[in-house]
Amino acid sequence: MYEYSDFDAAFVRARVAQFSAQVQRRLSGALTEDEFRPLRLMNGVYLQLHAYMLRVAIPYGTLNPTQLRQLAWIADTYDKGYGHFTTRQNIQFNWPKLPDVPAILSALADVQMHAIQTSGNCVRNVTADHFAGAAADEIEDPRPVAELLRQWSTDHPEFQFLPRKFKIAITGSPNDRAVTRAHDIGLRMVRQNGAPGFEVIVGGGLGRSPMLGTVVRGFLPKADLLPYVEAVLSVYNEAGRRDNKYKARIKITLFEMGAAELTRRIEARFAELRPLFSGNDQVLLGQIEAAFAPPAFRNAPTEAYDAFYTADPVFRAWADTNLAAHRQTDYAIVTISLKAHGATPGDASSAQMRLIADLAEAYGHSEIRISHEQNVILPHVHKSDLPALHAALSQQGLATANVGLISDMIVCPGMDYCALATARSIPVAQEIAQRFNDLKLEHDIGPLKLKISGCINACGHHHVGHIGILGLDRAGVENYQITLGGDATETAAIGEKAGPGFAYDEIVPAIERILRTYLALRLEPAETFLQAYNRLGLAPFKAALYGEEGQQDAA
């Protein structure tokens, strides 16, 4: 993985010193909260319902064991012994005290980490496919390009005060695991005449006006990526609205201007910018790529894995759900579920973080990824090591065999933490997971993406869930809307609203009615919920939710 240059290290240390002085001015009263707010947001510090929250960047979701152990130490020393992994592949600490934040940032800098641009109207943490560098279907590891984008966007003088926040996602595989269609810029690696390049998608985003991005370039040569991305940002910075924050994202710029005109402006600006790069970015990219060389994979027999898989049904259930195909046939990609039934999705205790760090060193070539689905990935594990790995995970409650199933939910913090939330998310997720675990239906239901947001900002990606739940406030009472048929992959779709919302004590039974209807109507066990929904449409699920009379009222 990428190691800081001398410039990187000096830059981060300077930012720590600068913000430390700003914190001292706030504590002394020299800065008011209104004056301090933009300064803290530039350094990832939010003021939530109960305390400050610090959001730490994990660029393109890649960590090493030393960094994860440092996050565990910070959790024990300055927080409540845990951290929360987010859909931006970051980690949040929910209980730091403001006087301690400079020390936390200094501790992060010790292990080449920071919190810069995890908030503010700037280019946020660039996210990537969490199987990057390992997936069997991958054209090329996208992380070197993500690192190039990180370096280019950090403290970019033109793009620190954009009309609104800006998010970029990148995948190197035809199977989209990075939700590229729901980002301001989505980059999907494709090939043309054997050469790798990118399909460039612009104008995606969820929130109160969910929109899927539009392809503005079907194939962009890899060498042209940085000037093209700069062209997109430049056009948006000039044309994006600043009169209404709810209409300030590039998706609204595209909607109001039209895709043809926005594309024309991007291409014109790209033509101006391209000669200015003179290939220097490609020289830098070549240096970065060297840091992402694959590990020294080892040759070893896999018969022990095969025997264990056959003999142990608990291990077999975990292997069937939590392992993915690796480009090396005798290796596997391991997803460590942070969604034990009844737990808070995305939370990891300091003890769990330390264990994962130890296991990455022992079995995973010291590589760790954080997924936007709020799980932890060991991307390179030899199959012969999987039984021992599974046994160690089991001791810390990390061997739940549910990846891709209903309890493996994306869930925002909701009203338990977030000042913007209008409803609870975490308790709903916990109750759903527990209900279907008690019913023993989770594995029978099969692959299902359920996503929950506690407000219209859609941090839980509910719009692109096979089943999405949006928590709202209705006259002081929590009300939960359901959407069906969303899709976050290369066949992306925005879910369809089922009808009126449900009270807090009604939402779990409503989800059960939907899924019992699916089980009754699917053609065969192999037909997934999304496939059945696309075949059947909304009608049978609406009838299950509201009854025939209620269905007519909801129409």
C-alpha cells in the first residue's frame, strides 16, 4: 500500500499544528462556535447530538495492521472503546472530547492517517471496490488511481469551497461493488481494444432527490483521467448553485442544465486542461503503482480446507457466505461481518480491531480493507489458513455467517447519534436481524440488500436497497417508509416507494410480510428477492403490506 512521502508527512503535521491552535482559540473563547465550525469541519470534527464526533479518513478503504491497532488505541484512550465504520469507508469516533482532538490527530499522523476533507464542501474521501487488488473479476487494481485522485484533491486551491460536498467512487471490475452510479463522479474500469480505461459517470447521488449518474464518457483512456476529473470539478464549481444547499449537488446541475450541455462544457474544459498536465500525472501514477504491487502469494496445498469444509457445517456456512473468489485460485477474499445478530452494524470494539490486525499479519499478508457495506475485508487469505482464521474470529464474535443476507444491513447512526436524523435506525436494524435469526429464515431468503436511513439525507443508501427503509418524523412520531427494488450494482436502480409509512412497532412485521410473500411467490429457491421483484412488480408486495383495501388507498 501507499506510504507517505516526506511532503505528505509534513503536510499532515502542519495541519495538526494549525488545527491544534484553532482548538485552543475555541477553548479560550477567542473563537465562537460559529467561527470555529468551518475550521473543525475541514478537519473532520462534527458536533452531534451528544458530543463531538471525529471522522477519520481511510482512503479507498485500505488499512494496514499498525494503523488498525492505532485506531483501537484511540478508541480506548479517547473514546468508549469502539469505532464505527461508515459507508464512505471511514471510521468515526462518537465520543471524543474537543481538548483531546489535537492529540488524536497527532496519533493518527504517527501512522500516516488523518481526518482532512472528511467533511466540508470539498472532494471527500475517494472510495473504491473493497475487493480491489484481489477480485477474480478485476481488470486492474483501481487503488493507484484512487491514490492519485486523493493526492490531487487534497487541499486543491480551486476545489476547497465547492457549491456542495463532492464524492468520487472507483471500481476496477465490471461487477460494480463501489455504487458508482450513486456518486458525483463514478469511475468504472473498462477495456477498449485491450487497453484499460474508464467509463465516466457524473451526477449520481441519493438524499432528498435521488438520481443515478449519467455516462458522459463511455471510454476515457487511463492517461486522461486526472485532467478529465478536473474538468468535471471545474465546470461544476462554476455552474453549480450556491443559493440553495438542497439544490447545490452536481446532480441538480446536470438535471437543470441537461446532460448534453453539461457534457459539452466538460469536454471543452478538458480540451483546455489536457495539455497542461504534460504527462507529469502519469509519472506520479507510475510511482504510486509500484506501492500497490501484489503480495508474495505462497504455494501450499488446499486439501485441509476442502476436508474442513466437508466435515464442519458451521465453517461451511461461514465459507459459503463470507468468502469471495480471489484471482489466485488457492486464495480467498474474507469478509469479516460486523453485523452479529443484535449488534450495532458497523461498530467494532478495540479488542476486535486488534484481533483483525493480528489475523491480517498472520494470515492476510498484512492487508485490510473497509467496505462501504460497513464490514472488514482480509483480501488475501490462503485457503489452508481459513479454518484457523475462522476459529480465531469466532472467539471475538466476528464469525457471523451472514454476508449478503438480510442481517448484513447498511445502517446510518440515526437518532442515537446524528443531529440531522429524524428517526432511529440502529434499533430497527437490530430488531430485524434478531427477528429473522429467530425465525431461521435468513439463509432460506438468501441474497438480500436491506438498507436503512434515519433521515432524508440517505447515509444508509436506502434508495438503492433491494428493501430500503427511510425513517422520518411525522408530527413528532417516528414513521418508516419502505422502498422496494433498488439496486446498487452495475444494473443500478432507485427503489419504488411501497406506500404509506409504518410506525416504529410496525416496521419489523411489515418487513416480515414482504419476505414471506417473496418466499411464497418465488419460482425456485435460486430466484433472489430482487429477481422476483423485477418479475412480479410492486403489486403483490403492496397487497401484503396494506391488504387489498389498503393497497387501493395507497395507490
